[in-house]
Amino acid sequence: MRERLPRMGGAPLRKPRPRRARRPPRPRGPVRQELVNVPNLVTYARIALIPFFVVLMSAESRRNNFWAAVVFGLASATDFVDGYLARRLNQITTFGKFLDPLADKLITMCAYVVLVHLGRLPPWVVIVILARELIISGLRTIAVSEGIVIAANQGGKVKTALQLCGLAGLIVHYRYPVDFIVWRDVLDFHVAGLWITYLSLVPSILSAFQYFHGFLMAVAGARAVREAPPGTPPAGGATGA
């Protein structure tokens, strides 16, 4: 026997249908444009090169190492392209500010992990580099929460340049004849890359200490301004006329 529903006004009442959960709205307008603008598309392409680099390095050979170095160089060299396009096209976004340094870290850390796996780089080197990056990232997060902006120092730029050169040499790995016009010889790219990587630790550690010192000074200055009585001029500042 089928259950009969009570009638109202001669027509049977229908059971209410369960409502389906609403899907979250798709990003539209400015948010969607930020995700798919030209500078961020370039950054996506840089990240997409990482699997190709890993595959080439996994199938270790003289030829594959060379092409892996080309892929790594392309992913690293295009770092300035997305920043240039963002400024040129006036498409500087918050998401882009997060994605661009993330892509840099993914590319370099992936290369370091692969090189340690292949036995081309001592693990302690990667531990020092990774610890430095984590500490600086943590300090930057705290600085943002305090409303403090700390500019990158010159040591960080030197560190990045040396790291990229060292990684390129370690990826090529093999010996190749080179011609520098005034000097011709067979260059061992592994040895050259290893020593450049060791050299990069010096500005890496020094720039970390400089950043930490600047962070402490900026935090102390910001707290002094907040705790100062109203109307007190900042330390070292000139009073208004």
C-alpha cells in the first residue's frame, strides 16, 4: 500500500525536495583577472617546467643533464619577465607578489633536493640554505603582521646569483671544453658548481644576519612610535614649524 499524503483543497500535498548544497561562486571580475593575468601566466609556466626538469635529471646522462640545465636556466632566467610584465602592464597584484617568490623557491629547492639525491651535493649545504630561507620567510611574515616593510639587501641578490650559477654547474656535472678567448681548457662543471655553491653560503648567512638586525631595529622603532605619548615627535625627526 502506497502512503497517501493528506489533501488540501482537493490536491495532494507533495513532499518538499531536499535542497542541494550551493556551489561556491566562481571567481569573477578583478579576482579572476588577477589569477589569469599575463605576469601570473608566465609564473605558472615557470612552475610547470619543474616536472620536466625532474624527469631529465632522473634519467641521468650527459645529454639529459645538458637539457636539464637548459630547462633550469629557462625557468630561472624568466624570473625577471613576470616582474617586468607586471610593472609594464600595470598588473601588480597581491597574488602575484605571493606566487613569484614561491616559484623561485620551488625551482631552487627542487634542484637542491634532486642534486642531494644524486650524490652531487652534501646534505648539510641544503640544510643550511633551507634553514636560512625558512627563517627569513618567518621574519617576513611577522614583519607584515606588524606593518613593517624591510627592503631586500644587496647580499641577498649576490646570494641568489651565486646559487643559480652553482646549481647550473652541478646540473651540467660533466667536463666540457671551454674557450674564453684568452683561456682554453676543459672545465669540470661539477667542481666549479660545488665551489660556487660553497661560496654562496657566505652572503647567504651574512644577509640573513643583516635582515634579522634590520627586523629587530624596525620592530623596536615601530613599538616606540606606538607607545610614545600623543604629540611626541619620532626620535631623530624634526619638529614641525
